[in-house]
Amino acid sequence: IKRPGLFSFRDFRATDLQKKKWKKLVKLIPHKDPAIRAAVATALGPIKCDEAYNGIVDLIRNDDINVRKAAICALGVNGRKAGAEHIRNIMTLPINESLIPLCQENIAKIIASDER
């Protein structure tokens, strides 16, 4: 996603992430554009650090359904066991009824993951 004044998410490669340039992503979590927030969630998914994980957890409670979908998938990719509990918590909300299959799929990914 490219917006005026922003960097491209394609610019983030594994080496960049190791250099902690992902901190720019975390700063975009409160961005007013839901497409940006969803892209941030997706980009944070494979990053195995507390700040990235906490950012995804923040986004899973977002008002926009597409942001929540992206955050659910990101937690599945991240694989951290505690992420399953966050997904279970949002599954119980009536507003997320349509997301239940996606939630179940990503909980299964987390259970199968080798992450802590």
C-alpha cells in the first residue's frame, strides 16, 4: 500500500526487520485509514517480538471488520500461544459472528505452531 508521505510495506524485508525498521509499522497502528491498519497487522504477523505482537492484539479490537480480519490472520501467522486467547475473546462478541470460521482456522494454526 502506498500513500503520500508513507513508505511501502514492500520495503520491509527480513533484513530490514532485523534492523528494527518495523518500529515504523507500530507507529501506524492508530492510522485513520483502515486499509493502512489492516496492512500493518498483516506486516506485523511474522515478526517475533513483543511490540509487534502487542500491536496486533491492539488491532484485533479495531472497529473495522477488515482490520480485525487482518489481525486475526496475523496472530495465526505469529503463532504465539497467547494469541489464541485473544482470538477466542473476540469470537464471543455478536459483531464478530461472521468471523468465527476465520478465528477457528487461525486458532488451529496457533495450536500447531512451535512458538511459545
